[in-house]
Amino acid sequence: MCAKIKEKIDASVEGKLRALYELQLIDSKIDRIRTVRGELPLEVQDLEDIVAGLETRVNNLTAELEELEGQVAEKTQAIKDFKSNIKKYEAQQNKVRNNREYDAISKEIEFQNLEIQLAEKRLKEYKVAIAQKSEILERSQTEFTERKKDLKVKKNELEEIISETEKEEKDLLKLSEKASGGIEERLINAYKRIRSNTRNGLAVVPVERDACGGCYNKIPPQKQLDIRMNKKILVCEHCGRIMVDPNLITTENEAPAEK
């Protein structure tokens, strides 16, 4: 009776190891698909942010230039008005009846000349600002156009890769979810934790040439024997990965990618 119970426990452990290894094989295929995409999604996101920022800058500069040009037109008209007023006051000076009226008109002419000087000063400032902002706007528009072209190229690359791998990835994700559902929560949590802590996403690795298939450190003979027996869930003392017998799954299944 005890032997039968022990055999059932051993088979259960072997089943858990097989399920974990099969899940790893599926997830490794998903990882390889995503590796093919590389940094493209991040590059596309960065370029989208840059293009959006440049577009905002171009719009702001265009609005500022329009405002400056409006101020230039306003000051130019003001100068014309001041000069017209001066001519009017000069004509009135010739018709004054006393010194008091003459002095009052002279002060008005002087005031108009001061207004012209101030307007001309502002006009120069506006024109300098327009020249500077026009130069920045031209550079920004050029950069905006170039970045939009880069973004289009990168998007096309990403869309092409996604279209080639999207169906396969979706099918594999379904398989991964199905495989995960057949493994107890405790083991799944451990599996996910180990995967997140490894650079290549390998949490379950076969023993290869008497060494861990993840970090390649040598495994003692007794531990290798325990692994081949499939009666215990054993982890590498160096890298923490779960180690399995490479023959646990039939040879038609693909092994995980090397580190």
C-alpha cells in the first residue's frame, strides 16, 4: 500500500516537472518572437514623443511669430499716425494767435516725436525677435519633417514584424495560459519569479553535459541522479533555476534557447 502511494507521489512530481518544462518551452518561443521585435516598440514610442514635442514647438513658434508680426504692423501704423499728427500740428502752428498756443502745439509735436522714437525702438526689437524665432522655426520644421520620416520607417518595420508573428504569438499565448492553468499556483508563482529574475527568461532548464542548462555550473553526480529520477523539484544552487532531465519531454519538442 505504501509503495503504491509513494509511486503516485513520484508520478505527480514528474507530471509537475513535465508541465513546468512544457510551459517553459512555450514561453521561450514567445520570448524569441518578442526578441525579434527588439527595441522597435520603444523606438517608435520615443519617436512619437519627439514628433509630438516638435509639432507643439512648431505650432507655438508659428503663433509667436504671428503675434510679433501683428505688433510690427501695429507699430508701423502707429508711426505713420504720429507723423501725420506732426504734420497736422505743424500746420496749426502757422495759424496760432499767441505764444501760449504755439508752445502747446510745440509740446504736442515733441510728444509725437518721442512716441515715434519709442515705437521705432519697439519695432527694431520685434524684428530681431522675428529673425531669431524664424531661424528656430525653420530648424524645428526641418527636424520635425525628418523625425516624421524616421517614425514612418520605424512604424512600417514594426508593423511588418508584428504582422509576421502576431498570429503565432497569440496562439502561443493561449497555449501558455492553458499550460499555466494545469500547474498549481505555488509552482506557477515560483516559475514566474525565477523567470523575472533571469536575463533570458529561463526558469526551467535541462541538465546539459553534467551542468545546469542556465548558468552552466557543474552539478554533483548524486544531484544529477535525483534529477533523472524526476521525484524531486530541484533548483540550481548557483542560479536558482529549476533543473529537469533533458529526456523528460520527447525529442520532437524544442529545447529552451540558450543564454
